[in-house]
Amino acid sequence: MRNNRRWAWRAGIAAVLIGWLLLGAIGGPTVGRLSEVQENDNANFLPKQAESTLVNNESAKFIDSKALPYFVLIERDSGITPADLAKANAFLAKVPSLDLGDGKTIGEYLSAPARTIIPSADKKALLITLELNSDRLTEVVKSGETALFAVADEMRGEIKQSLTPTGLKVYVTGPGGVFADFVTAFGGIDGILLGVALAVVFVILLIVYRSPVLPIAVLLTAVFGLALAASVVYPLAKNNVIELNGQSQGILFILVVGAATDYSLLLVSRYKEELHDYESKYEAMRVAWRASIEPIAASAATVILGLLCLLLSQLGSTKGLGPVGAIGIAGALVSAMTFLPAILLAFGRRIFWPAIPRVDHVHAKDQVGGRKLWGRVSGLVGRSPRKVWAVSALALIACGAFLPTFKAQGISQEDLFLNKVESVTGQEELAKHFDAGAGTPVQILTSEDQAARVVETAMKVDGVASASASTAPGVPPKIVAGKVLVQATLKVPADSPDATKVVKHLRTELDQVSPDVLVGGNTAINLDVMDASNRDLKVIIPAILAVIFVVLMLLLRSVVAAILLVVCNVLSFGATVGISALVFNHVFDFPGADASIPLYAFVFLVALGIDYSIFLMTRVREESIEQGTRPGILTGLAVTGGVITSAGVVLAATFSALGVVPILFLAQIAFMVGFGVLLDTTIVRSLLVPALSYDIGRTIWWPSKLAKADQPD
């Protein structure tokens, strides 16, 4: 009978491992192909009823709204010469024939013939505007690059050959140039980001386990989890079921690696603990798996449901992150609870070499009040619970006092990159010679009879350089179904926070002309994105808190414990944002933050941060049933202290890996989540939660049976 059971275990292990190898072979390549199905245009992320969306839809009747402009700025400090102008004309004539590979040329992607060259008023610069069909720029051309990047790359190559040698300064910029530089910034996200994250995790696991084999098993768990997630995300994004952009792809990688490692740490820790009691590795795994599945599944469910709350967002990019991240967490859960147990059993006790656990009935719970770190921490909590939680809470509140100084009012494109890129430098130089908003005008849709008044009103708004209903001097306005499109050029860069203030003022003034006047264009899109982000904060944060509360209440069978954990994690979030404000404003000197940063930080910090409290309190509840509440709290803290802290360090390190992508948004998310997770594991879960629970006593379990008077404290 025993031999039959052993062969059944071996057959099951082999089936699981073979299944994962096959899935890895199929799903692995899709990880590298996710960038092919990205969508990074803000305009496509707005709700259909946003004012800028309505204008964008109608503007197609007047101009080609599918055009994405690329600017080529040509400068000479001493002044443009006739020879420079001739060189510029020759370059412009050659652009349509530039080869993109596979027999394709730039001319095939132009939505309109190349425009004439515009000289600046100071005679020191020339501006070329090229309009390309945005619908086709996602097509893959040479070397697997998208046409979006290849167009800018080819023009820059030609510029180096024909214009730069003559002493001219030339920049490929404008919206097209900026998007192309985004492609470059995210270019390493498939390899570099994932490689850095895995390398960091590997080093930490080597320190934690002091074993050369076990970290590899955990990393394979993360890699297989990512392959599973990518094999689901890729077809969904390709068929426009979900939205995927560069940011959500990077976050997907980090979420899967971090979550899979966290879940693995918890399972491995419990398995190792049981090997001290059971001779059979199979029996030890059976007990460990059953004890681990509830907290790990609850943790994953909390994060998945929290991420799915993002579906309430009005922004397609934020809404898209919800299912993308949820699929990633699900992949991590499945991998950690199937592949990892199989590989652990395949190697047996030897996987822990050189510190192989033996049957000696020595338990971590014996450390309470002992000399080891977590024994001392649990002893401190037991001796002075009220002092511990009071000091911890006051420290968090003091940090949270700086929360109002966090600047999340949006940033300009020049500030999106952490490194110096050509398109940003070009935008800065463009503003020196032309109106800063040139090439990306504000679009105002109005009725024909109100067009003159709209132009007059727009010209009176501070920050508007010019406004006209004509497409060129002397050309009458184009009228479609009684509507006219007025275009206004701003004095400030069209993507800057100052420009959004001008558009907001413009909308207010034009509402007095008629409520039917609509203001759109790139700047209005940025304004509508910011407004949608602010609305999302008010709607999604309460939804996430409600979901987390319900999960905790069902898991712990307690209303009091659920309330305590939610309040503690919200307090931790406030402290993290407060410290982040200090660091961003006074250490890194960041110009501000995207309006969606607080929401993203909340989702990751609260949904992920609650994991550690779940891991702690499920073990506390298990020990409380056997020992009583207060001894159970101290035992749970001593037993889980090391593994939860290790999990927090791993997750903080994996999110910090986002810093390798030179984008401000990701750098800020990396710091906030990394710092916040460490704060959760070292202060909230280690001191605040156990000390408060200890002080409250068995009432922490109300209304379950553990809260009754006949139960020991």
C-alpha cells in the first residue's frame, strides 16, 4: 500500500513538471512579444464622452485626426543660410523614400504629403512637420521594430549623414519623436527589467536560504508563472479585449516575480518546518500545503480583487492594468502552488543543502521570548504592547503629515524621461524659436455662426498666441454640417501643466459663448486624463478598501481584526506617501508626478501590503485556537517573522528594479512601493498589528467563537 501511494505521488509530480515544461515552451516566447501589442496613446485611453474625445471624433471631418506629427527642427545659432535651406529641402524631398526595411518606405506611412519648411521669426531655425498615419505605426518593420520607432530612427540616420556634418543642429521631436523615445526607453523592458528583477531576487534568496539550489527552484516558479500570465495576456491584448501599455507590462513582470517569490517563501518555510516533524517528505508537503493554501489564496484573492477594482476607472490605461495585473497574480498563485511543490518533492530534503532539515521536533514557535531576533521582538510586544503600538502609530502619523505636500498635478513630456532624450531637447529648442504650442494646436469645435466670437474670445485668453478657423491665410474655413473647427496655438508647450491651465481657462470662457462649444486637442486630452484620474481616486479607493475588508472578514472570521488590519494599512499608505513627498521634493527634486500615481501606489501598497498581515494573522489564528489569543499572537509573530520580512524585502527589491527604466512614473512607483512594503513588514506587521491585537486580546476575533469569555486570552 505504501509503495503504491509513493508511486502515485511520483506519477503526479512527473505529470505536473512535464505540464509546466510544455506550458513554458509555449508561453515563454509570448513574454518577449508583449511589446508588440502595447498601446501608449493617451487619446485612446479616455472615455467616449470626454470632451476631448468628442472633438477628436468630429475633427476627422475637418482634418486627418489619425495623423501623428513628427517635427524636424533645424537650427544654426548664427542664422540659417540659403545653403542650409537648400539642404533642408533636399532632406524633406528624400524623407518619403527612406527605407524602413522589408521593402517599405516612410512615404507609405505618410497621411499627407510632406509640408513645406517653416522658417522662424528670428531666422535661426527651420521647422518641418511630417504627418504619419497613426493607425499603421504599430506595424512591425525591420528587425522587429514598429514603424513608429523606425520612422524616427531612419530620419535620425539620414540627418547624421546629410545635415549634421554641415554644422546644423537637428532634432526629431514632436509627438512622434516623443513616442519613438518612449519605445527606446521601454526597449529593455522585456530583457533588462526581468533580468534585473530575477538577479536581485536570486541574491536575496541565496542570503535567506543559504542554499545554492533552492533559489533556482523559486526563480523557476516565478518564470513559469510569468509564462502562464503572458500566454493569457498576449492574445487578449492582441484582440483588444484588454489594454496593455509599456507601464502595465513592466508592472506585470514585477508583480509576477514578486508575488510568486512571496508565495514560494511562505510555502517553503512551512514545508521546512514540517520536515522537522515528519520523516516522509510527502506527508510533510501535504501538511504544509494545506496550512499554506488558505493564506496564500486569500492573499492572491485580495490582490486580484483589488486590481480588478481598477475596471471602475474611466481611463483605458488604468482599466487595462486591472485584468493584466490580476492575470499575473493568478499565474503566480498557480505556479507557486503546483510547480513549486512538485520540484520540492522531486529533490526531497536535499534541496535545502547544506542546511538539510532533520526530524528533531524543533519548532520556530519555541523561539518566543528567546535570543533570536523574532523571539526578542515577540517578547517586546508581550511585555509592552500599548507602548509599542502607540509609538509605532505616532511615527506613522508623523510621516503621513507630509502627505498634502505630494505633488500629483501632472507633468510635461520633458519631465517624463529621467535621462536626456533628443525629442525633449528638441521641444525645448522649438520653444526658443516658435510659439511653444506650435504644431499641436488646441482644437475648438463650434457652430458656424459662433466661429467669429469663439476666435475673438480665445484670443483674449492669457496663454493663447493665435486662433483661426482657416487652415491657411486667405483660405475660408471648412464648414461641415454647420460646424467649424477653430485651431488655437498656445504660448506655452502644449503638454505642460501650464498648458492645461490655459485650456481649463479657455473652456470656462467659451462655455459663456455657448455650452455646445467643445475644446479638444493634445492639451485637452492631458487635462481630461488628469480629471479622470482624480475621479478614479474617489471611486476606486473606497471600492478596494471594501473588497479587502470583506476578504479579511471571511478569512479571519472576525470584523474587529478586519477593521484593524485595514486601518493599519491605510495608515501605512499615508506614511509612505508623506515620506515619498519629502524625498521627491527635496532629495530627487522631481518636478511633480502623474495624476494617476496616488491610485497606483494605493493599489500596490494596500493590496500587496495587506498580504503580510494576512500571513501573520492566519498563523496567529491557528496558534490561538491551540494556545489562546495572546500566546498565539506572540507565537505567530515569532514563527512568521523571518519569512514575512524576507518576502517583504524580495517584493521591495523587485519593484525597485523598475528604476532601470528611465521613466519618471516607474521610478516613483518603484520608490513608493519598495519603501512602503518595507514599512509594512518592519513596522506595521512586526509591531503595530501584533501589539494592537495583543492589547485588545480575544476581542480581536469578534464575533467568532474565539472571542467568547470562556476562551483563553
